[in-house]
Amino acid sequence: MRKFICDPLYIEEESMKIVQGLLGERGFSSQEEEIIRRIIHTTADVDFADNTVVSPEAVQSAERVFSKGEKCRMVVDTQMIAAGLNDSLLERAGAFLECYIDDERIKNISQEEGITRSMASIRHAAAQDKQGIFIIGNAPTALFELLRLAGEGRVQPDLVIGVPVGFVGAAESKEELMETNLPYITVRGKKGGSTVAVAIVHALLKMFTRG
């Protein structure tokens, strides 16, 4: 059998060095670079260096929310994101997760109104509380619905991490997000997904939580 490296800390350190070398000098702020490094480390896709967009208020908003060490509401559109987030980092930030996609009420609303469960989940989340960090890594319809509700003043996200993936509506939903005044982090085009969303959240949590 071929020899391989099995030390997790060494693997991460070496991976980050490689990613840094691939990034080169692109003029990112240190905080933008950390977000992008985490995404590339997770995906092994250097295209994210050119496609990732961080709005001017996004990092400051994340810092304000996470550095409090108090209850921080995070609404996610998939159980994959919830499962992928590091529990100790969430605990340090005082963060709690809400994911309604498998809630029986959401299934009923979706069937009755002829909308996706992702849309119904966002409507339900907005009805519980206007604020929070909304993290969408899968469904473009969830992002479209969030933007509609925000436009109507029915939700006021502290930050939108909007990185839905796919061939139908994903790129368009993210373009619409970039036309808003909301604090956001997104990636242009069809790429994205739950793993990208998790990488972004982890980058922010490591920046702004203690311990």
C-alpha cells in the first residue's frame, strides 16, 4: 500500500499553504481571503477565488453578531449544513440553528400552496423572527423567497450567506441577491452548495469567536 499522510493538523496546514500559493496576490482583504481560502480548501476549486463576492457590510455584520457570545440565530435550508457545522464553534458564538425542511408543517404548506418545501421553510422562519443569519446552500427557490420577503420588509437578515447550487435558478437568485442592500456573501454562477456554505460559516466563526 502506498504511504500517505494521516496527521490531520499537518494535512490542513499543508493544504492551506497550497491554497495560499494558488491564490497569489489578488488584492483581497485579509478577511475576504480567509473566507475564500476556506472555500477552496473545502472544494479544491480555485475558481471560487474569482467567483466569491463579499458585500462591504457582510464581514462587519458577522463580527457584530458572532463576537457578542450571545444567542445568535442561524437559519439553514438543509440538514446537510446543520450536520456540517462545528458544534464547538457554534457554542462559542452562542449560535443556535433552525432548519425546518423536514418539519411536517412545512410539507403540508408546500403541498397546499404548490411551492417548494424550501420556500415554505423560509416563510416559516421569517414568521418566527425577522432577524438572524440566513444560510442557503442548496435551493435557489429559498433564496428567491428570502429576497421577496426582505423586499416586503417581512424579514431583516443580519447576513445572508447565499450560495445555492444548480442549473435552474441558482445563478439568477445570486445575481438578484447582489442587487440588494443586504449584507451578503455569495458566489457567482451555478457553483455553490452546502459544503461551500459550511466553509463560509466556519471562516467567520473562527475569525470572530473566542477560545
